[in-house]
Amino acid sequence: MKFADLGLSPELLKSVEKAGYTEPTPIQEQAIPPVLMMKDIIGIAQTGTGKTASFVLPMIDIMAAGRRRALMPRSLILEPTRELAAQVAENFEKYGENHDLKMALLIGGVQMGDQIKALNEGVDVLIATPGRLMDLFERGKILLNGCELLVIDEADRMLDMGFIPDIEFICSKLPEQRQTMLFSATMPPPIEKLSKQFMSNPKRIETTRAATTNKDITAFRVNVGQRQKRETLEWLLENDHVETAIVFANRKTTVRELNKSLQRRGFKSGEIHGDIDQNQRNAELQRFKDGEINILVASDVAARGLDIKGVSHVFNFDTPWHPDDYVHRIGRTGRAGAKGRAFTFVAPEDAEAIDNVEKLTENKIKVFGKDDVRVELKDPSKGDEQKPKPKRERQSREEDEEKPARKPRKRRDESEERPKRSTGRKPPREDRDDAVPAGEWNGPQPGFLGVSATK
């Protein structure tokens, strides 16, 4: 089936074709016709399936007819995070270029002045996070009784973030006669209740079983001690053919510390989390999209909905506390038919968390082992050769040139003392190596597999 078969206008089809798309994804194929027929729908689809376009495209055609009024948006899209709201806005700008539609973006972290000005001029499409929308509503800066169409996106994430009471309040202020669309990766009981309360005979569209993972993603678990995580991550970043990667951590402090550590080690990395203001977030995301950095360290604020092409790897530096977050995190790779690899670091204390993930996905995550390594491996028993230091993106030539320059500094009278100092340092290193258990992947040194890596 082609987009032309879905009933979209010629102007909209031109925009879709310009964006490089010809065939709709399953969720788009099933959702767009009933939306154009003004039916309520519930869309259950995993991330990366083209869900956003399944409501953006028909909304553009629906909103093409009608008159704007000050303070009274004609349609409303609710998103759980600023990043998701901004990406939906980008979709409207891209696909709506041939339509005379006015859009406003209401998100926190930016000044209200321009947002209020846009509302006063009248908007066809309002994209908002619940917090900023409630703030403006309570200030009397927005009226919701002229809204003809409502989209609640990432409903299960809204539930996780505690937004359901706000959504219930917002829905109570909307006209009863309206079209409502709800999209979610999973359908827990509170979301089912919400749909029954505020939707009218919705058509249910489920393109994949809830909580399943994308078939284009090869997922691994890496059994590793808490203290070996950073070294393990660095080894994988250098040896697993990583083009671009998103590294997720459970805490904002871990995100900051890990990003600094990667930068010190010469990696081109950036960070995004809840303590960074919106302008900085946008700038960091743009640097990642433009290729200035190829590693983005993130908290779960960025886990849902970020649509960045070409992410080859996802690393769960921490096993996610909530199993649903696992699905959404690894969904940043393997998008739009591309292949991706996802690694989850599992420390001994993460046993229950990874067990919950496997129960939810109904799938055992493969332990990363010898056969999965992407570099040439050799048996260390053949020689006591020193492991070559992997090259990093920003490793300076000066470092390589400094090493031979140090040799002349050694004096003969010092040569007897220097070995004493170096031998005093070796036992801790040997202790660490001995502490690594045998078996599958257990640390950054290629010795974790009983072999060493060569480029």
C-alpha cells in the first residue's frame, strides 16, 4: 500500500514524498483512514514504528478547513516531555509546509511571552506538556472549549510521570463532542480506564504485542561488576563498530559523571537530563544529530520518542528500574528498518530488575560472549604481547610522540629505584584481574573472554 491510497490530500502527499517516504508503516496504514473519518482511535505500537506521523498527517488535512480564534486552539496534542513535544512540532512543520496552519508549542524551560503571543493570534494546532498547559490555563491565558481534536501521546509514560490527574482535568474542560486519539506502547489498567472515561467507541489498533522489542535490534546483557562498568563501556565503544550511541543511566548524577569520564578519555560525547535547561538540551541534541558528537549520555527524560536517524547502539549503563523503560530505551536504535545493537550492563544487584525486564518482554536476553565480539581475537598464550591501546576519536598525536621522548630522562643511578616503585604498583592490578570471574563477558580487558583483542 502507498500513502496515496490512504485518502490524504495531494498537497500533503507532496510533503510526504519530499520527506522521502512512499509506503506507510503498519500503524500509519491502519490509523490514518479512521482518523480522517473522524473516529476515536487507540493506537498500541512500540516506539520507532512511525506512530507520530499516523496522527500528524491526518490532522494536517483535518485542520486545513476552519477558522482560528484567539486563545482557543482548534486541536491539542499532549506529550509527556519537552523533547517529544518539540519533535512533534518538527513533524508538523515538515509535513504541513503546503498548508496554512498555525502551530504553537507550550513547554516548560522557556519563557511564556512568545507562547502567550502565539495563543493570542490563534492557533490550529497546540502541542503541549501537561505542566505548562495547566499553568497557562490557571492564569486564564488559554481556553479549551473550542478544541475539536485531542491527541494523548505516550499515555503510559504520562502515567509513569504522574500526569494522569492533569490529563483528566484537561479532558473535563474540552467539548464533549470532539475526536480523541490515544497512543501508548503498553495499556496498563489506569490507561484503559482513562480511555473508557474520555473516548467514544474508539477503534483499537495494535500493530505489535505490548512490551515486545524490535526484531531489528540485537540485544545483549553484559554481566559486569559495578566498578567495571566504565571500562567495559569504553571497550565496547571502541571495539563494537559504534557509529553513534545513546548511553542511558538511571540517575542524573551518573549521566554527568559518565559524560565527563568519556570526554576525559577522548570520546566525543554530550549529555542530556532533567537538570539541563531547554535551550541547552536542544543544542546538545542538535550537536548529536549534526555529528559533532557521536555519543549521547542520557537519563530517561530522553528515552521516549527521540527520533534520531542512524543510532547504531544503545547502552543501558544501568539496568532500568522500570521494565517498560527497557523497551523504550533500546527503541532508540533499530528504527525504520535499520539494524541496531543494544547492551544492558547487569551488576549482581540488578538481578531482580533484569528478571522483570525478561518477564515483561517474554524473552531471555542473550549474554554477550566470544561469538558476539566484533574484533579479531587471539589466544594470549601465544605471547605476552602488550595489548594495543585502542584509538579514540580525539586522541592527540602529541600523546604518541611524548612516549619516546621520556626514555632519555631515565638515568642509570635511578634505574635501580624505578623498578621498585613500579613493582609496588603491580600487585593491585593483578588482584583486579584475578578478581574477574571466568566465563562470559566480565570486564573491559579482552581477557574476560580468555582472549585478547587486536585491531
